[in-house]
Amino acid sequence: MLKKLIPFSLLCLGSLFSFGQDIMHFDVDVTQNMDTFYVKATPPKKLKKANAIFQFPSTAPGTYQTMNIGRLVSDFKALDKRGKALKVELVDINQYKISKPKKVKSLTYKVAETFDTKLTELPIYMMAGSSIENDHTLINAHTLGGYFKGMQSNPVGIKILGKADWTTGSALKLKDGYYTATSFDELVDSPILSGKLTMAETKIADTPIRIFTYSEKGKLNSEMLLGEMKQMLESAEKFLVKLPVDNYTFLYYFLQNPSGVTGAWEHSYSSEYVLGEGEPNKAFLKSVVDIASHEFFHIVTPLNIHSEIIEHFNFEKPTPSQHLWLYEGVTEWASHMQLYRGGVTTFENYIANGIKQKILINELYFSPDWSLKRIADESFDGGEGAKQYGNIYYKGSLVASYLDIRLLELSGGKIGLRETLLNLVQKYGKGNPFNEKTFFDDLAAMTYPEIKDFTDKYIIANEALPHAEYLGKIGLEYTRVSDKNIVIKKKANPTENEKMLFDAWSVNLPR
């Protein structure tokens, strides 16, 4: 889950942070109470009347859930330079209005951690939450920070007041004791794990990779995970030709008895995992690598390919993007396909986990009435949309699989979905979002007119997925045995065209 972000350049970071009047500083004390963050926020020096509202997030990128962080906040105060409290009014669950913003010297407030706070409505996924314990803390900045209205794009610094011997992992850069971000968006895009952690690092091509791990009972460590992940990382580099990030950080948080929904959350330069602490056997470690493969591929979608809704995130009001199929469905497809093409998994394993499992889960556990677009449009509603959201990883991945096959068919085996994604990275890339409304037309224009018919049928509308037809195009035989059993195998006598497409489907095509 969240299996569950947002590109921002680090250029000129030093110069941005040399102008102290532009920076919002957060000092976060995690030592006073094991269930509560004590926060002091020092705003930019020159607040104006237009900055009177302090906004806590209603949601966060890539979570696809309404959170309303303001409900966790207490004892909110705005203080002047003499430490005198200014008049403050709660005008919305996530908004405080300050009577005299020009006089604000600092804010102080408390925020309950999400792990140990019982939320009867709108529960927050653990990987998108926060925790404080004696030997560690997990901080997702949207769960304890906010911004003054009009200052979402201002640079931010966050300091964690923990224990001196703690190790801290984050994709953010450390400067003068603060982890620095170019904006509130980037701060939220960069989780922080601090405490009794293990750490390991390597390089894939020219990209430094770091792993930080908290394991409650010490069963897992970063060196162990790195050893298991190396093949996956190398396969991803081959799949993408060149990694589109200059560094990447994995944050692992293993608990014996997790109290809520666990999983992973992707970010531009990092990913964070809250998982049950299993025994470090082959099966468990493989499951960890499979999840990491998905999250790591998010360096393509949505880091490099996304619409303006993702580029300019609305923390005040949850705003869905209809292209959730691209951000999550295509990513799930790629996470399996890159392992197959990289030789990490076999053809049989790919078919079992990348196709067959997804067909059965799509049919047995989710409503057949929901298109991928509808899942995206209603993902924030907390009701039936939230229940159907998980199918984006199953039905969405299947649609990506068949889009890959359709592209290969139309191009005579020369261009598939992987090559199309690389072309999209070149066309758009960081800081250059595509048009939310016209993307399907734009995709067809850069590939084939028939692709618009495909997206109309299987993403916008809700036509039944053509399993037998599309798998047959690459020489695979699809047989329905029962409601809970299907068989997919190679045809005994494929045509020459089917053999050609199967060969093209099985490899990373030349670039």
C-alpha cells in the first residue's frame, strides 16, 4: 500500500537557506512524551495580513486518503517577541487564524502521534503516520507540520530533538542542525527515521543508495536487506537505462505487532516501509524486495511523469488525479517486469505473481463495476472508494500489462510500455507536468491513434479486460478452469508473429 509523491529540485539550496527571513523552522521535541510531539515553529520574519491562516494538511501526496491532521493538534499558541500569546481562532479542523500575524515570533503546539492514537474515523496508514518510542521516532512531516497561507513554497528546516546517540536517516540534507527542504512539499516528500538504527550503503552506477533500518527485536538489519536488494536495484537500472535520481534512501521500520495498516510509501528520493517483523528467511526477504521494487520505480512515476495536480499539491483540500492508473498501476507492472527482464524472477514466477494473481484478486475481492478512473476520482471519499482503492495495484497493473502488449503489437515489436515511459520522461521530466485533462490524447499522439481507443475502454470506461485476447498476442494460452483457478502457459504452436512479440516482450528493447 501507498505502496503508496513529488519532484522538487535541490538546486541553489544553499543560497535559499542563506536568507533567514524566508525560512520556516520546526524544532520537534520527541523526548518529553512518548505519545506526543512538542513543536516550536519559527516563521519567516515578515508575516503579512495575508499569512494569517496556519494550515495543517488535510491529506498528503500519494496517500489517497483524507487525514485531517488538525484533529491531532492541541494547545496551539502564537507568541509575540515577548512571549505573549496572540489571539488565535480555530476556523476549520485544519486551520488556525492568527489575529495579528505581523507580530508572530513563534508558534508552539502539541501533536499526538498517529500510531498510538485511536482514530475512530479516517484512520491513518502506519507508513504515512508518526511514532515516538524510547529508542526511535518516525516522522512524516505532514503529521506534525504546516505552513502559513501563501508560504507553501517557502524553504523549510526541521530539527529533531531526540537522543544524542541516535542515527537519523532521511533523503534531506543536514545544515546547521536542521534537515532542509526547498518547500513544505519537499519536506512532506522526505520522511525521517531516527533512533537505534542500522545503516548500509552502496552505489548503483553513479547513484548512492542508503538503507536505514529499525527492527524492534533486531531480527533484520540494513546489510542483510542490501544484500537481498542488489539484484533488484541493478535490474531497475537496466530497465531505466539510467536512474533519474542522484541519490536514494530506503527507510525500514519493522514491528513485532503492528497496530494498523502496514505497507510502504514512495517519495521522490526515498521510500519508507512499516512492516511486520518476520523471520529473515528467503520468503520473507523476497516479499520485502518485491515491495521495494514497486516503491523504487516511483522515481519514474510520479517523480518524472505526473500532472499539474501532483506538481502543485493541494494540502488544504484532497484533489484526485484521474491518472492514478499511471502512478500506481503502471508502477506495479514495472516492478514485476523489471525483475523478470533482469533475470531476478523466472517466467513462471512472473506469470504467477504479475498476471494470474492479479486477475484473481481483481475478480474475487473487488467490485467489477469500478473503472480505474472512478477508483481515482473517489479514492479520497473514505467510503466505497477507499474500499476499491487497493484494486489500482491489481486491475491497474493488468491494464498496464495489456497496454505494453498493445504497443508492442502496433510497433511490430519495437516499442513497448517501458520504451514509452522513457520517452515520456524525456518529454516531461521533473518540474514539467503533463496536462491532466489532455494526457490520453497526448499519449496517443506520441504513440498510435489506437492507444486512445485502449485507454477509453479500459481506463476511462469499464470494459471487461481481454485476458485471453491480449495474452494470446504474445503466444500465451489462457484457460479458465474455475472461478478461483486459471491456467496461463505458452502455446504449443505459436505463430511467427506471436513468437516475435513474445521475444520483444521478454527483454528491455534497445534504446
